[in-house]
Amino acid sequence: MVITCSFRKDRHFSVQKILAIIQTTSRFDSDIYIVNKGISYNLKSVLGVMNLFFTAASGQVFSIKAEGLDAEEAVRALTKQIENTKT
């Protein structure tokens, strides 16, 4: 099963918030990626995700793509966590 959702970077993502998102992904067996401009970054990998979030412009749109048995649950949890991110 492949599940995809999109979100816009309209909030500041601190190092702690990004690490919390990465930590959430570790609870799931699915392969989870964040996609930007056609490039997929493993959302369980710290360096790629940090670089992506810190270089992305505000308002840029990303997709979260998960593939595996718990993909739907993973995308739902990550979407909720990202939507609750405050500045």
C-alpha cells in the first residue's frame, strides 16, 4: 500500500521539531519518504531531512509518501504532528 499526503511549509521547523518527526517515523515499519521537487528523502534519515527543511523556502509544498503495511497509520500520525507544529 502506498499512501501520499501533501503539506505546505508555512511554519518554522526547529531542530527539535524535525527530530521529533524523524523519531515518529521510527515507530513504523513502512518505508517513509518526504518528496520535494521530484526528489525523495528518507524521512527516517536525519541529515537529508535536516538539509531539506532548512533550505526549503516558506510556502513550499512537500509530500509524505509511505509504502508498507502500516503506511496509512504512519502518514496519518505524521500529518497530525506536522499540522500541530507551532512557531
